[in-house]
Amino acid sequence: MMKFGTYEAHARLVERMADALGVDLTERAQRGEDPSETEVRNRVHRCQGCTAPEACVTFLDRLAQAGDKAPSAPDFCRNRNELARLAAE
């Protein structure tokens, strides 16, 4: 069971959500296209403030089981707009 309060757990959720949208955050960082380390931390902190981490895991697990990508992050995702912008680039 995931401990949702940990920074690492939410960092993984941010990474999984980005991957589900077709955004490779690691690749972007390696190419120097990702914002500052502060903004990366801000993504995780926004995720930590979410009230629906269990719903996020369920959403991501269902996508993974189906082998699908998501057209967008769920409405409750606090990084939804930023991830949509990155997916559109």
C-alpha cells in the first residue's frame, strides 16, 4: 500500500500521470526542456495537496492494465493544466 503523505509517493504519481498523457518528464529534463528544480518540486507539492490520491492510483492502474494513454488528466488532478500544456508541446 502506498503511503500517500510521502514526497516520493507523490513524485511517482506525478511521473505516472505524465507518462499516462505521453509526457516523458525524464526525457524532457535530460534535454533541458523541463523547468527549474523548484517547479518540479512544485508539481509534487501540488500533488501532495490533492484530496483524491486513491482515485488517481485507480485511474492510472486502469490505464496501465488496458495499455492505454489518457487524453487528459482527471478533473481532480492539481497538475492537470500544466500536464495538458506539456502534452500539447
